[in-house]
Amino acid sequence: MNILVCGLGLIGASLAKTLKKNTNHHIMGWNRTDSVAKRALADGVIDETGELEAMMPKADVTIVNFYPEAIAPFIKEHKDLFKKNSIVTDSCGIKTKICRELEKENFDFYFVGAHPMAGREVSGYDNSLDDLFDNASFICTPCDGIPRYISDALVGLAQEMGFARTVVTTPEHHDEMIAFTSQIAHVLACSYVLSPLAPYHAGYSAGSYRDVSRVARINADMWTELFIDNKEPLVREIDDLVSNLMKFKYCIVNEDANELCELMKKGNKIKEEIG
């Protein structure tokens, strides 16, 4: 099978490396900065590069790896180049806006939203890994009207690549869950290190500081788009977090040791139950 990977940054190049490592498919690659694609070819990350006009028409699967706001325009701009009845997918961390926009189009290929659940605090081709998706989940969010066998084919490719778990869900449920499992954690980490005490942490910090602050190392341009494109679920999570923080603040201010202890016991119990 011919697979075209568009965008060879951290995620795109890691997907290409994983495909090369774990499958026997022919991997084509394209990047807006052509020197990156040529380097990927020289490194053996991809088997072929060139112009989109030459590669898209023969790709059975095309994976688009751009910032959120660039994905739908790119697919619509090149809609006449994609191979008929092929699968076009993406790797973006939000799904509703992209999927609902593209399902309005009358394509002769199948767009299936996807989210390979992995990342790093660094970006770019140089930081891509062939094991980034080891033990990771692959979430598939087919648009309305996509035949089951098409989404099954994409899930099958993810399993072939070595993803530990595959999930098929709606774009809306994906975004609701990602607001909790990923986005609110980045909001919290950035808020945490905005403390005026943060620059003086050395000598006073250990595991707790590292754990909470880790994902404050963030690609601000990309995450700005992700946050705004998923604003309703994310704002709900922020509201819940602020409400819970205020409960802690109230107990501490009023020296309500019993209620403070109960809050922490409740949190500990939930964490033990859900992992």
C-alpha cells in the first residue's frame, strides 16, 4: 500500500518512522520546507518524495500533519489530487471543527479524522522517534456517512503500526475527553509556572514540581489553536478545576481540617480507582 505523510514535523516524521519500522508499506513524504523531506529520504524515513501532484494520486492513505487551522484548507485545496476512494486522515488533537467542516464537502475520497495519542515537549523533525507511539492509543473519529469498512481499515493500519489501543468515537466525544485528559493539564501547568516564585524553585523542588510543570514546555502557537478550536469543552474543564480549587481555598482559609481532609481522601480514592 502507498502511504503519503504530509508534514514531517514531530508527529508526521514519527508516524513515517513507525510505518517504516513496523510495516512493509511504501512510504511517501512531503513537507512545506522541501529540505526536510529530502533529509527524511536520505535518512531512510521515507521511500519517496516529490511534488504533491505526483504523489497524491497514487496514495491509498494520506496522513495530513499540520496545525489545526491548516488541515481543512489543505485538504479542500488539493481535493482533486487525492486518489479516488482513498483514505485521507489527519493527526490533529481536536476533531469536531475539522470533521464537521470536511463532511460538508462532496469528496470522491474518504476523510476519517484521527488522533495518534502521543507527543513530546519538543517539536520538529529532529525530535521525531520511531517508538513515539509505543503503548499509545489511536483514536479514530469517522465523519457521518463514512462506511464502517473504511474506518476499520484505518484502525487496522494503526494496529499494524503497533498502537497499543484503538478507539472509535465521535468527534465531539473525542474533544470532550481530550479537554480533560490533555488540554486542561497544559492550562494548569502553564498557570502553575506563572507563579512569581517559579524562578526560584531550584533547591526547593523535586518530583511534584517536575510532574506538574512538565507540559508547560509548550508549542504556544499550536496550542493556542487547539485551545480556541475546542473552547466549549475546555472552558467547562477550567470551570470545574477552578471550582475545586476554590473548595480547597475555602477549607484552608477557614481552617476546616475535616472537610480539607475529606477532599484529599476523595481525590486519592478516585485516583486509585481510575489509575
